Amino acid sequence: MEVTLPLTEKYYQVNGIRMHTVESGPDDGPVVILLHGFPEFWYGWRRQIGFFAEAGYRVVVPDQRGYNLTSKPVAIAAYRVQELVQDVVELIAALGVDKVYLVGHDWGAVIAWGLATYHPQLLHRVVIINVPHPAVMRETLRKRLDQLRRSWYIFFFQLPLLPRWIISFGRYWIMRRSLQKSSRPGTFPEAELGHYVTAWSRPGSFRSMLNWYRAAVRYRNPTSLVNGKKIGIPLLILWGTQDAALRAEMAPKSLEWCEVGRLRTFPDATHWVHLEKSAEINDAIHGFFREES
């Protein structure tokens, strides 16, 4: 389902940056925040926004730090996980609510893991899409050569200048091609990829997007994210098992870090399951949220 309701663009001052959001749904509805990953922006949730707005939620979809219309700090240290988590903490405060429902995909899921670990009091429930718990990712990278090979791009992104030059060539041809090859046919039609190219082309955008990966290598996650602290709030993991970049075995292992966690897999979906199986994903998330009431 695409966006069918009016969208409102807003800006919030959070954690020293100006964060752009797209919002829809009733102002007095329960808040659900959707956190995108790499290399998306708010538009990556186009098949969820309308569904949840029509279901009565106040849907808030930020461009995360460095992406699209949100501020783009230059320093790599500005993209440490602690800073990215704090952005969302302060966004929740700026929205004027005590708790939100949180959904994260890819890097957005990394931040959702962080919120669930450090700030569970701000969350009703959490949904993680196709990203393992940080401790599971670290352990798998250490022990499984296959996962290390799948994560080659993380190391490529550490190089200065070269990645940006190569990736931006031909209106980001490599990036557009990568999205299409890593997803089911038709998931990223050329007409929609034009919106991505516009977002990637904004001054400083791609440098900032790569800085998420650079900071991840240079600054380790806080100890409590990878060592011994379980998540106590209800958490649902949704996983497309045809993910080319992440081993599916990491999904059930991530449940070991959750006191109240469950997993649903989609055998014929990829890393982009929220776009490929949007109806099933939306129903699964909504059903999970409604269990609280």
C-alpha cells in the first residue's frame, strides 16, 4: 500500500541537529516511529505510512542524521551509535509523548535495538526488520567467514573519497543497480529510484551516509549493547531469509537477547521484505501492536 493520506513535513531540533520528518495520521493517535536504513530515507516506508495512518496511528518518519533533508555533520564521530540513539530519544520528547511504538529496518533497526536496550521506558513495543542484535552480528563476523565476505562493503566504505566517487558515477548507477539486484523484481522500479537519487545527491548526503559505517568501525558499540543486557519489552523480529548481506541464522540467535521476543520469517523475501511483502508486514506489525491493548 502506498501513501494515500496527506503528508505533513516538519522539522525538530534534536541533539544538535535539525531533523526532517514526514508525518501522517491523527494528531491524537498513538505514535509510531519508522526508522529507515541505508541507503534509504523516509520514502523507504512509503508502503507503511498510509496503512498505519489509516489505522489511527500518528505516523512519524524521520530522515535520520545525515540523510536527505536532515542535518549532515561532517565529523565521523557525530555518527556513533550513541548519537544516533539520542537523536530518536530527543525526537520522542519533541513529539510531546511519553511512549511510542518503534519500527526499524537495516540501520534503523540497529538504532531500534539501541533504544530498546537503553531506553525501554520510552517504548511500548519494538519491531526489528532484517538486522540482528549487535552482539550476534559481532560474534558472527568473528566466527563466520561467509558473513565477513557478505559484509565486504563495510570495509570498502572505510576508504576516503573513492567510495563516494565510484558510487555517485552515472547518477548513482551502482547503487541503483545494487538495490534492484538485491531485491525481488519490481521492488525498486526506475521511477521510484529517481526519488532516491534526488536524496543521495543533496550536498553532503552520501558522505554522511557512509559515515554511519565509518563510525561503526572506529567507535565500538557501548558494552551494554553487546555484553549481557537483555531487552525486557516485547520485541518482534521480521526477517526475509533471502537477504544477500545477512545470514538468516542470526535472526533466531537474536531472540536470545530478548526476554519477550518472537520471530517471523519470510522465506521468499529479501532484505527489502517491508517493500516486497508490505501487506503481510503491515498486518504482522499491526497485530503485534494491538496485543498491548
